[in-house]
Amino acid sequence: DQARQPDYLSGLNPEQREAVETLDGPVLVLAGAGTGKTRVLTTRIAHILATGRAFPSQILAVTFTNKAAREMKERIGHLVGGQVEGMPWLGTFHSIGVKLLRRHAELVGLSSDFTILDTDDVVRLIKQLIQAEGIDDKRWPAKQFAAMIDGWKNKGLDPAQIPEGDARAFANGKGRELYTAYQNRLKSLNACDFGDLLLHPIRMFRANPDVLRDYHQKFRYILVDEYQDTNTAQYMWLRLLAQRPASAGGKNEPVNLCCVGDDDQSIYGWRGAEVDNILRFEKDFPGAKVIKLERNYRSTEHILGAAGHLIAHNEGRLGKTLFTDRTDPDDEKVVVHAAWDSEEEARAVGEEIERLQRGDATGRKHNLNDMAILVRASFQMREFEDRFVTLGLNYRVIGGPRFYERLEIRDAMAYFRLVCQPADDLAFERIVNTPKRGLGDTTIRTLHDYARARDIPMLAAAADIIETDELKPKARKALFDVVADFRRWQGLLENTPHTELAEQILDESGYTAMWQNDKSAEAPGRLENLKELIRSMEAFESLRGFLEHVSLVMDAEQNEDLDAVSIMTLHSAKGLEFDTVFLPGWEEGLFPHQRALDEGGRAGLEEERRLAYVGITRAKRRCHLWFVSNRRIHGLWQSTMPSRFLDELPPMHVEVAEVDTSYGGYGRGGYGQSRFDKAEPFTNSYSTPGWKRAQQNRTDATRDNWGTRSGHAVERIGYGESGPRGRTIEGE
Ligand code: ATP
Ligand code: MG
């Protein structure tokens, strides 16, 4: 019956096929990197559709990033032939959460046009609450409390549920009170934060079993990728949707849930992910079929060997076998490079990229699209960006703080938000005096009090207050103009093309002029960004649609057609693959990151090692690791030690690049002439100019160099992905 089997099944190995074809009951695919887990999910959806078991709208599929969701949709299309008409419930936990919430907002006390606050908004709001309580916000920073709330929400905890100790840990026992006040304030703003995008649906389902039942009937199949990185709240959400109550006859309906994951790639523990969710799967979903995949289709034997040997240093693994038959005598070993500092590191990586572009040893020319630089912390990106700009090499930054987070973009967005959503007080406060209109703190405070006393949004309060004599004439006139502007723009919202309106808003508000008159070096760039912002709106039908998009998406403005090197953090590289992968910055303190060691101890170190495993296993054919002996962070030189992870690589699969001293650097044509000697312990083969490895001092040295956590510099090099967009409504 081979002949009759659909095309999309024919390429699968028997275990993959089993995972695709076992459609009834819970299935867990637990398997290492590159074994085809994502491919199994994609094919499974294709199979469900092709066999007519469900319509696209009856499949709930969760990916870790929006990008992954788009790619999956595309691939499903290819598999079943032609466009998949709408897979409305294929997306990240957050994007699916938004969708549920827009439908049922009123059940949790919001209206369907609620605003999604980003981290900046959240911090500003919390700061107000802290100050309103008369708490010293220098001593108890809003940012810290924002992180605490986020942590509670990841665990699915409402104010009443947070542990007593947690509640006491902030502002002398005011933690719970502030969390409650925060939630109330969000409600009155008709807003929610990222955590609420999951928690509100959970609350809504619990309080409304009939609504939950509708979704039980609706979602015939549920699929989850990167299952190892779900946090408690996500897990609760998933269980609510997947576990159906016994039907009238007392027989449980099958849970058609398929999760795929790899415990060795769990890298979001610091953000509340619970790898234990994998271990609990069989318990929570009795009768689950657990399928293991062992054949890796992605990487060469050297790359797999290096990654496997490294991750074997972790304890508490489920343990998996991985093999490949992709072996070729010409396969390159994993190459370790040394550089003097990060500038040289970037220069050498740039040269290697250009060399591959011109043609490798076999004469094959490589596309930039097939190469990626994966950094541990986002601050490492700048050096590469600078270098590539100099070289004229195209690159794209994936994830991380980018375009939509720039000051001028956020200001402009605040204008647009307020036009669409007049109750958005945070947007109002952001721009009411930007550009300067003579509306000082006193005026804003008066306005704030006026609004609070009447429980109305600030823009509405402004419209009221200008009819009174509460304000000084000058402020009153300025506010009068602001109110008139917004009324006019709101009037134009429905019938003016949105790009035109957006441009008009920026011009008439004086915002564009503010940057035109600004003499600073950044001003021209900011004006360009504003132009780019308007340009990027063209793809949308309305201003509202665009705002929604921006709040959801982090990597949308990338030009997918351009041949370009990808630069991203290791965290955002999850699930991706590239022919050639460059992994810079393998130094103690940076990787493993000192903060992970300080805060996580052994578990922190193991998570760092998993991150290293994720990094290496992104490579299909070539993997280059780098370490530098000096790193400058915000102007301060630090001398560094090679990462302990380098010691943990197996000599069999690794070589050390020859140092090319002719220009004081490394790299060019260097590898292939390894001076790595198999007879010696691997650790002895690293050396850099002017510095010899002194392994016995490592711990102390590391602490001196990186362990001081007082400075802003060290704080900032934190996890590259912890920023607002890193949180990924995507994601991440
Ligand atoms: P990760 O853990 O990194 O997310 P994964 O297990 O999801 O990896 P995939 O990305 O699905 O792995 O697959 C890795 C690569 O192997 C992809 O290029 C995929 O197309 C390919 N692949 C998977 N299964 C097969 C197969 N049966 N035949 C040929 N290629 C395959
Ligand atoms: Mg995958």
C-alpha cells in the first residue's frame, strides 16, 4: 500500500509516521534537536486536513514564535498542495490568547478594543501606583516589581494566590496590595499586559464552563511545538483546553493533543518555563503514547558529536540517543577560534563570511541567508552590525530590541494608539507634552487628579477641564489645541487612508517638526525611521490593524527577500537551522553567563549548557565558535577566560583555528591547519596573544571580571531576550 500513501507521508521514518498517524489520544514526541519534531507537527496538520478529519479552524496549533507560525502555515500549504485557507488558531500562546480575549473580553471585565501594554508602559504605570502609595520608588523600583508581577503571572498566580513570602518581599509587605491595585488600574484603562493574555482566558474558562465547552467542541486537535519551554500558566491554559470532562455516558473523550519537545533544549527556565511539564505529561494525560525520534536529519556527525558530548555534562537529563547518516569525509569539524577582542572577533567573522560568499575550498559559493551569528547577549550584536555595515554585508537582526522599540517610533505609536483608543491614558501621558507644549508636570497632575476623581480617561478629562478655569490660560490654550487635534483625527479615522492620516497626525502635532528642528546627530535617523514607519503601514488595511500587528509581532519588518546574514540571540534561534553558524563570545561570565550562575547555581549552569547545545545544533554543516581574551563593555575593558563549555567539547569533532599573526589577527584560511593535538588535553590548546590560560584561577577571575553586579554595564548584558519584545507575543 506504499503506492497509495500520500506524498507527504512518504519521506517520513517509521517513528515520525507513527507520530503523524496516531491521531486519537494524547501523543508526546520527545526527541533531540533536528530529529524532525517540527516536521512531524506540520505533517500531522497536513494529514488531519487531507483526511478531512477537521477543518483548518478546528485545529489549535501553538508555536514558539510568530515566525515559526508563518513558516508552518506555508509548509502545510506545500504539503497539502495549495494555500491553506486560514489556520486562524495557529500561532504563539500569546497571539492565540489575544484572539480569545478579543472575543470574550467582557467576561473578564474588559471591552474588546483593549490595549496591550508593553514593558515600558507597565513600568510607568507601576511607578505611578508606587508613588501614589507614598512608597519610595528609588528604594523599591517599579522595574523590579514589574518583574515580580511577571513571574507571578508566569506561574498563573492572582494576587490572592501569591505566597506570603513573595508578598512581603516588596515594599515592606505591600506586594499583594500593589499587585491588586495594578490589576484594577489595568481594568480601568481597558488594558492588559502580556501575562494577562494567558491568565484572562484561564480565568474566563474557569468562570464560564459553557464557553470552555464550546472550545472543547471546536478544537478537535491541539498541537504544541517546543513543549519543553511552556510555563505553568501556559500549561494550565493547555490543560483546560485539552482535558475534556467525561461525557454523559461517563466515558472520557480522547484528548487529541500532540506535544513535541526536547528537555535538552529547555532554555526559558529563567522566565518561568517548567521542563517538568514534559515529565508530567503521561500522568496528566493517561494513556499517552510517547514516541522517541533518534535520527537527526540536520547536522553532520561532527556537529552532532560536539553537541552531544557537551550536553552529556548535564545531570538530570532524560537522556536520548541521536545519530545521523549524514557523514562525508569532507565534513568540517567544529572550529574554535580565538581573537584578541570583540572588534577583531567581528572582523574575523566578517572575513569568514566573505570567504564563504566568494566560494569555499570546493569552490561552492554560499548565500548569506544560510549563515547566522548567534550571540548570548544582545549587546554583542552591535559590533557585528558595525562591521557588516562597513563591509557592506547585508544582515538582519531577528528578535531583540529593534525598530518598534525606538523612541521616535514609540512616540508616534502613542499618537496612533490614542486616536484609536481614546481611553489609553499611558499613550496620552507619553505624548501630551511631546513635542513641548508648555504642559508641565503641574498641569498634568491637575489633569490626572481631575480624571481620577471622575473616573474618566485623561483625554476626556482634558476636553472637560478646558471648559473650566482650573488651568492657567496658557496651559488651557495648549490643551485646547491638543483636544481639538485628537477630535479632528478621530473624525478622519474611518474615511481617510490610514497612511495619509498617520502622516497628517505626525505633521499636525508638530512631532515631525520637533525632529526636523533637532540638531542632534540622531535626528536625521529618527526622521527616516518615522518615514519607514508610515511605509510599513501600507501592508495593513487600517490603523487599528497595524497597531494590533505591532503589539503582536517582533520580526515583521524584516525583508525576507534580501540575501542577508541573520544575527540573533541564542534564545531566539530555537527551532531554526542554518548551513553555517557562528557562535561568538564563548567566555566565562558571558557564556555561561555570570548572572545565570549567580542566580541559578548548578541549575543555571545547566540551562546555559542547554543554550550552548541549542546553538551548536542550529548548524547543518559548519559551526564556528569564538572566544576573545579581552572584552569591552560600556567602555570598560575586561580580560576574559575561554568558556568552560569549550573544554567540554570532544577533540574528535573539534579543531582549533590557526592564529594568523600576520595582521595581528586570526582566521583567514586559518582552519584546516589545526594545531590541535589529540594527544594533549583539549584545554591546553587554547592560547591567545599576551594571555595564557590559567584554568585554576578561573572562578576567581570570572568573579572579578563579571561578577560585580553593581554597575549598569553588567546589568545590561543580561539575558538578551528579556526585553519587552523578547517576551514575544511572539516571541520570542
Ligand atoms: P529542533 O529541536 O531544533 O526544533 P526538530 O526536531 O524540530 O529540531 P525539524 O526542524 O523538524 O527538527 O527537522 C530538522 C531538519 O531535518 C529539517 O530540515 C527537516 O526538514 C529535516 N527532516 C526531518 N525529518 C526528515 C525526514 N524524514 N527526511 C528528510 N529530512 C527530514
Ligand atoms: Mg523544531
